[in-house]
Amino acid sequence: RDDYGPIWPISIAPWHVQICSLRADQPEVMEASQKLYDALTARGVEVLWDDRSVSAGVMFSDADLLGVPVRVIVSPKTLGRGAVEISARDKSFRQDANVETAVAEIKGIVDKMLAELNNVD
């Protein structure tokens, strides 16, 4: 845990990934978020999708309280760069992923986290 909430190991986390859709009232944000959600769940990734009409600060604070290991931010700003932002709850990484390759990158991160748990001596 940290000062903001739990940091669940991916093996016991309630979800693997949390999609935070900032400005979900904008069609491009909803469309990109829906595509990510559908593609990830089809690949066996457990996903929580937050599309509430709240500020980014509230959404991120709530995400920290849930402790989901991987956060994906979809917003007009990230989509304007042709990307989504992927970060770890434990703050170990933050990166942009091209919208076209984001599903593969997110799945790869989840698979790597699960594999690291299985390789612990």
C-alpha cells in the first residue's frame, strides 16, 4: 500500500486493468474506450471501466483506492496524440501506447506481471 490506497499484486487484484475514460461524453473517447474494453476482455483480461462524469482528480483518486495494477487513460488529450496512457498503480512505469497497438501492449504488460509472480523463488 501507499498513502493513496492498496497496491494489489495482479494475482489477487479484483481487476487487472482499469480504463479511465476522461470526458466520456465525447464520442471519440467512448468509442476508443469501448474498443479497448471489448478487445481486452475478449483476450481474458479482467477490466474495470470508469466512464463517470467526474473530474480527472476524482477518477484517479478513486482508481488509487481500488488498487488496480494497470491504469489506462483515454482522453481527448491522449487521443489527440493518437495514443492512450498506460501506467502502473505502483508508479513503476508510465508510457503512451499508440491507439492501434494499445491492446497488445496492455495484454503484454498484464502477461508479464502474471509471469513475474509465477517465477518468484
